[in-house]
Amino acid sequence: MLLYLFKMKFDYTATLVKDTRGKTIKRPMLELELLNEKGESVLTALALIDSGADTTMVNKQYAIPLGVDLTNATEVDVIGIANGKVSTRTATLRFKIKQTEDELVIPANYVDSNNVDILLGEEIFFDKYKIKFEKDHETFEITKAKK
């Protein structure tokens, strides 16, 4: 049985990108408070909730301010974010969803790519939360479950 601890509704975030009809593209994005290894807030950033991503991807620019050492991190090649394979380094990402006090530490692939800022993928994140996308209403809902 699942016990739902909280439920929050968010609006899609407008981007600078237009679709084929010239309409502004809006995406399901969360404001995250990024934390260093001591649990101290370092900065805030927007993260795209990406149900098509198996794992969380983070631009490597965040590693230094977060104190994440990628020097000896496991190297993993991924596909789907550019042409062919892209080399990443696996470490953790520690954060809070800005509107909550809920803290997560999840595995993430740090990548040097202009195409990626932060993509919250399915691994761990989708295990902890039920995500309900309502594109027709330009909203999405996150419900935290305690298993």
C-alpha cells in the first residue's frame, strides 16, 4: 500500500523555443535548490522532468560549485542527447524541490553538452514520486509516495 505524503501542482514553464506553429513551447520544469555534500544550499536551477530519460543528466558546469569531484567518477557513454554516444561521468546530485523541504540524493550523469542543463530522469526520481502530466492544462502534479 502506498501512503501519499504530499501532492503539489505546478505550471508548465514557457521557453524561448517555438513549435512548428510558432507557439511558445512550455515544459514541465521544477525549481531545484542544489545542495553541496554538507547539505548547504549552493544555488537554484530549473530542471526538466523528462519521462523519456532513463537517468538524470546534469551539465558538468554544476560539479564545481556543488563540490562534486568527477576526476575518478565512472565514465559512461549515453545516447539520446546528441548524435551518437556522449561521454558522461556518474556521480550524485543532491537537491530539494524548491517548494518543499523534501531532499533527494540521486545518481546523475554529468555531461559536457550545450543541450543539457538538468534533466530529471526516471531512475530514483520516478520511484519516489508519482508524476501526472496535464499538458492540455499546462500543469503537472507531483505526489510523493512512501512505500
